[in-house]
Amino acid sequence: MTHDDPKNPASKPDLERRRFLNSAALTGLAGAGLATGLTGCQQEQAAAPAPAAAPMAAAASHANDEVAPGQLDTYYDFCSGGHSGEVRIYGLPSGRLFKRIPVFNMDCLVGWGVTNESKAILGTKPNGTPKYTTGDTHHVHQTYKDGTYDGKYIFVNDKIHGRLARVRMDTMECDKITELPNIQGFHGTFPDKRDPVDASINYTTRVFCGAEFSIPLPNDGRDLEDGSKYHSLFTCVDSESMEVRWQVLIDGNCDLVASSYDGKLTCTNQYNTEMAVRYQDMMTVEMDACLFFNVARIEQAVKDGKFTTIGDSKVPVVDGTRGANADPKTALTCYVPIPKNPHGVNISPDGKYYVCSGKLSPTASVIAHDLVLKWFEGEIKDAREVVIAEPEIGLGPLHTGFDNKGNAYTTLFLDSQIVKWNVEAAIKAHNGDTAATVVLDRIDVHYQPGHGFTSMGETRESDGKYFVSDNKFSKDRFLPVGPLHAETAQLIDISGDKMKLVADHSVYSEPHDSIIVRRDIIKTRQIYDLDEFPLAIKDYKDSGVYRDGKKVTVKLISAAPAFSLDEFSVKKGDEVTIILTNFDKVEDLTHGFAIPKYDINFLVNPQETKSVTFIADKPGVYWCYCTNFCHALHLEMRMRMFVEA
Ligand code: K7E
Ligand code: CUA
Ligand code: CA
């Protein structure tokens, strides 16, 4: 409807550019589907000459977005690292990378997966090595208080092995990982952000987790080929204990997850309501769904014992399938029909609307929160009636961010654009108001955006300053670095009527999603406290070698520029545990500890204690040295380990 409004140039997609970017994808959309289109698109990109760079005027930065040397950024950007398995922290608007937090990966900078403490978080195999050393992080979200961030934790998913990790905001380190039972392809996650209705109720945050891939339940080899026996589960984890509270058996699959501001609902978009096991069969129906969960009813059902368990798991599983939830008045779930293979669901900062994008449909569906609640009361017969607008906004709509003026910003994967549109205008147009201008602006991004998000946009304090477009292809935007390109995160100023491209930030593969958090919300600690580590060595007189049969413990202290021992001896075959406490109290004075040929390498930050355990199986002299430049005598900061034959 708004697509071809002749009075509004923003409503008109640039067909020439679309053809250039992605003609095969258009055919794909009309015919066989997106997957065919994507293949064509990638081949075409590889063969096509590099397109002209964006006009310099558009790319020129303006003073407000510059962060001069010595100045600090206004925002933190917490970003998932995709199949690197990590989480990253950037500053915005500068785009400077501050930290890479190892989570599901191994990381030799800090010794994640090397130290006993990190292995305890990662989980180990019987031989003591980490259970998994890979991960795929897609979605990062922070805990809430009163509808805005509380600066306590962020949560991140691992799509590969179905794990949820928690990262403390005070130290910005992962402190817990939970493996979700009976699921595969854990993709979307969102903590509940309900306002405390009654301050005396001490609730802990729920973290909702959507499983994208259906599997046999239990997946123990009894059913393999027959896809009709596969199911997905939607999981709730407790943010404090990190234990799984409950799961919901559903029809179809989960993808992204969003949770309401009042704590009543959480939802996931579904692209495979077909419950197909082959991609071409996942595009057969015109309407898939956005699936809503009634949190209170689910928890009541669990309390009432109306659940089953699956396999070895003790987690209560309630029935959220369509057949079991036909009566809205008792239903745990509500399946809202959404056109075709939707991707992405986001809630507006006023808490009123969910926007679920069509992906294979050029539409964004606006769902009214209060109408979903009414459906659960039995006041609405047809679940489709909760969709109160469905504007056509462009090709391949995926994710939506919001400003503080009622506008939505949706990434258009196929059009390589961000489209700015007004939610209330879309509702008016849906109700027949032909004068309503829905699409307000479009801006080209480079190229093929996935997630897009606004500053503080997932909170009630959405401030309408910036939008970041995390693009899946960078092509010609940076110096070539071989076949694996950097990705682009493009910073767009959304404070005015027109979106303005402010900067291209290069991002190491493969960013998916971020949240942009005002810096005053985050309070970090800059040094640890000796007392928080049970193994800490608190006095030089305790430093030394302690033997118990074949088990040897070496207690060490680091204080620039020396370790507390010059050498220590163990015997071939000993199981050696080294405990290292960093006595330095000066901020930023971190030491490292590496042992050649024993594959040991880790850091100790000021007042921190870490430990490693290994078998001394190679006789000889080994120089243990400090890896992290700490002092003028950093190179001299080394000691010998003697392994006696
Ligand atoms: Cu990349 Cu959020 Cu995993 Cu969409 S998801 S693009
Ligand atoms: Cu201690 Cu370098
Ligand atoms: Ca589908």
C-alpha cells in the first residue's frame, strides 16, 4: 500500500539498485524461495565488479560522533561474536574494540579453557579437558529493572551446543554456563523485563530460550528419519541459579525471542510451522507464526504438576502444542499467523507492540500486546486479529530497532537498506487512512544487513540517537584482507528526520546482534579482592611446593617484576597444580604465566588467583615466564620448573 506512494519517494524502493544487488534473490522470492535466491546472490556478488562506494558526503562524519584521543565513548556496545563463540565490547560512537570476552571458545590470551576455574565453568570431560571448545553466540541481552538495564548480567546463547552463558557486568567475565536439555539450535534468547509489581516480591529474572531445530524427544537413536516425530522446546532458565526452570513443548520451531515489559508474555517467531526437515519444505505455507507464551499460566501448570519429563532430564515440560491449547481461556500458548518465514521479533519501548518481520514477505507485522492478552481471555476468536498493521516495507525484512518517537527501523537484507517507518501511521493505514505516511526514509547500507539495533532501543529509555546495522557482507568497504572479509557495522545517526550514515566500523567475523547501553549504567570493578578466591595465597611464607603422594601443589605469588619462587622441582609423572595469586594492587597491572611445551598460558589480574593442573610427563628444565608486559623488567620475570627424570 505505501510501497508505491508517488508523493513519498521514501516509499519507493530503488529498483535499479535492487536489481544490481540481488536480481536472483528477487526471482527466488517470487518462486522457489529465499535459499535459491541467496545462492544466486552470493555468486553474483563474487562475480560482480565492486560497486561504487557511497558518496563521500554521506559518509563524512560530523563532530558529535567523533571521539577524540583521550575522550570516552557515550555507549557500550555488547556484541555477539557468532561462531567465534565469544562476546565483544565496543565503544560507541567510536567503534573502538575494548574487549573480547571468551565464553564458549578457548582463549589463550586470558587462559579460558586452560585454567581450572574456567574449565569448571565450561564443564569437562572425564579426562579434564573442556567438554566443548566451540560455540556460536548470536544474541546478547542484559538484565532489567523497571524496564531498563540494571547493569548486572548479560546473557548469551550458544547455538551449536544449546547452552546459555551468563557474563557478569562488574568484571565482564563469564561466570556460568548451562546446557539446555533435549534441544538443538538454541537461537533466540531474552530475559524477562517485568516491572516489579510489588517491591516486596523478590523475584529472579527468567531467561527465555528458543530452540530452532526440532529433534526426536528423547534424541537417543530410537527415531531418526521420521521428521513428524521431531519437536522443539522453549526453555526458561533462572538468572541467579542458572538452573532450567521449565520447558514448553511446541509445534513448529523457535527463532528469535522477545519478552514483554509487564512480564506477562514472551514470544518467538516461527519460520518452520511446516515442521519440515528439508529447506525447500520449510517454505510451503504462506503463513507461519509468532508464538506467544502465557508465563503465569505455564508456571501455574508446573506448580499443579501438569507436566512430563523427557529422557534423563528432570525439567518439567508442559504441553504448548496447538492441539492441547485450543481453548484460549486455558491456553498456555497462542499461535499468531504471520506471513512467510518470518525472522526477528522486537518489542517497542512503550511496551505496546511487537514487530515481526516477514523475511520472505516484504511486510512487517505489528502485533498489539493488549490484544494478545485479550485473546488469552477468550475475548478474541481469531488469533490473526491481534495483528493490527502489516505495512509493506521492502525486501527481506529481518530485525527492527525503535527510537523514542514511535518510529521503527527495520533491516532489509535483500534490499541492503534500513527502512524507517512509523508504527502508529502503519496502524492508521491498516485501518484505511490513505493519508497516513508509513515509510519515512530509506538508507543504503553496505551490504545485506542482518541485525539492526538502536541506542538503548530494547528498553523504555530508548533515546533515538544511533542505529547500528550489522551487515553480513562488506565486499568493497575495507582494504582487502584475503578471502575472509571483515564485516561492517555501520553507525547511523537517527536523531533527525533523515538517517545519516556516520561511520563504517570493521568487525571481526561474525557479529550477529548487539545491545547499545548508556555508559552510566555500567559499573565495573577494576581490581579483584583476594578474599573472593578460596585458593588465594595471602602471605609469602605460604608460597612453596606441597607434595601429597604423586600430587604436587605449587603456590606462587606474582608481584612485578618477580614471582615468589626462583625455581621449583617436581618428578616425572607427578600431577602438578600451580596456584598463582597476583599480589599487585595497581590497576591494569596484569601478569601472565606460561610454561613451554606444557601448553600452559593464562593471566592473573590484580589481586586475582588462578590455577592450572597438568601431568609433568617431560623431564627437563622449563622456563615459566610472564607473558603480559608488566614492568621494565618484564622479560626478567621468569622462573625455572625442574622436572626430574
Ligand atoms: Cu543472525 Cu539474530 Cu542468529 Cu537474524 S540471527 S540476521
Ligand atoms: Cu609480569 Cu610481565
Ligand atoms: Ca515456513
